[in-house]
Amino acid sequence: MNLQTVSVIIPCYNAERFLAEAIESGLGQSIAATEIIVVDDGSTDQTRAIVARYPQVKYIYQSRQGVSAARNYGLQVSCGEYIVFLDHDDYLLPNALEAGLAAFRQHPDCGFVFGVCRNIDINGMRLQGSNRAVLEHPYPQPIYPNILKGNSVHPPARHLFHRSVFETVGKFDTTLTVAEDYDMYLRVAAAFPGHCHNQEVVAYRTHDVSASTTARPSHHLASTLKVLKKQQPHLRQNPQYQTAYRQGKQHWIKIYGRHMVYDIKFYLLTKQPQLAAQSFYLLLRYYPQGLLRYARELLANLSRRWTTSTTC
């Protein structure tokens, strides 16, 4: 019996633009996937028709429940000993499964292995120099405290998981609409050793998400801090983890805090006063210096307008 069976699970919603490329990347692996499962999370476009072009791909439809529920459904019906979660707008590089399985053979004690992502733009063009430092300097050990610090291991398709990890840590948290993958990385790394083989395995597509409510910085920060808080039971007996936790919290506050002041403006303009109030609270609590920064920008803009009006 071949134990190195791999399920590639592709959750998607209105995925017609990129889905075929994701599917074909799973089919084009140097070591074939045992199965490719597309979980359609309530799409209203041509997603179903696109999957129908590939009779070897298993298609599952569910009503709109979110990416975590779609991943969980795919995991539930899959049969592979190893699992890859591939977002529909990314694609696997041809050696992804081969590199992951080789790493597991070399590190059989690990619950997960992972590689490096190739950053691409919306049109699939590689962003130059985006991961050169990562390739030159492998992800540091131990894995768990480095993820706590905020060292990225995104996107999900960088990882090859052993199925047993989900029997221990459970499935994706469906209460999270963002940072659900960060939550899973932390839960798995807290419970199992991992290894970075440092080979490029997935092309990660960046998007313009400025108009997305779920992508707003204040929402990201609130969810990420919630995810970190769930890790507190693991910190109590380990000073290294406690330090990493504090560093991670400050890291995410710095990443998202500098943009939260614009969330207030966005929510007010889109007539969402409750979300504007929540963003204002988060800004005051975690990044009050953002208000001073915004005030300086306003003053600078007023000064420019005054100068322009007086010279006309």
C-alpha cells in the first residue's frame, strides 16, 4: 500500500478567472496527486462549468459558508494521507508535491513541511526580488515561536500537512473570516514539529483589496489578535514563547495599525457607523499614534490648499 497519497483541496467562490490554472497546476505535478477536490462555496459564476472540463476532478457544492467551511468539507471527504490546501487564485509549481513528500521522508517526525511562495501580480507576472532573501535564508527553527512572532508562512499551499495533525488540532475555525489560516499554522506548529525545505512550491497572487470590507486593516488586526490570544495556554511555561507572543502582537499592530485611520473614513463614507466606531476603538487602544499621523497629513493638506489659494 502506498502511504504517500496526496489530496489537493481547492476551496473557491466565483473563481472563473483563475480556477482552471489552479486545477491544471494540481494535475501537472511531477508526482501525481491522488485526488483534486474543488469545493465550490456558493459560486454564482461559471465555476461549475470550468470544473466540468476536468472529469478527473471531484466537484462539491455547498451554500455560501466561507473559506474555512469549504476547506473543512474538502478535508472531510478527502482520502489522502497528506493534504494541500490550494486557494483558487494561486497555483502550484510542478515540483510542489514531490518536494513536500521528499521532505517528509527525510523528516518523518514532522506533522507538516513547507516551502517558499513565488509572489505574482494579478496578471500572473512574477514580482521581482520578492522572495530572494527567503530563498537565501531558510525559515528559522523552531517553527512555532517564529510563527508567533509574525514570520509569514502564507499562503496555505506552501504547506503539505500530514492528515493526522487535523485529528489532533481540529479543523479550520469557521468563526474567523480572516486570519483563519494563521490560526491553523499556529495550532499545528504548537502541536507538531515542522520543517521548511525552502523550495518554491506555489505562486501566490496579490490583489487590490482596498474595497473589501473583510480585508480592512482594523478587521484583520482584530481577528489576528483574537488568533494570538487563543495561543496563551501554550505560553505559560515557556519564556521564549511569551517573548515571541509579545513580539508578534506588536508586529501585527504595526502592520495594520498604520492604516486603520483610513478605515474610519472608509466606513463613514460607506455609511457603516458601527464599524467606524469599532475601528476608532481599535485605533485608540492599539495605535493611537495613528491619529497624530493623520492629523499631520490633514494639516499638511490644508497648508497646501491655503498656499495655493493665496498665490492664485
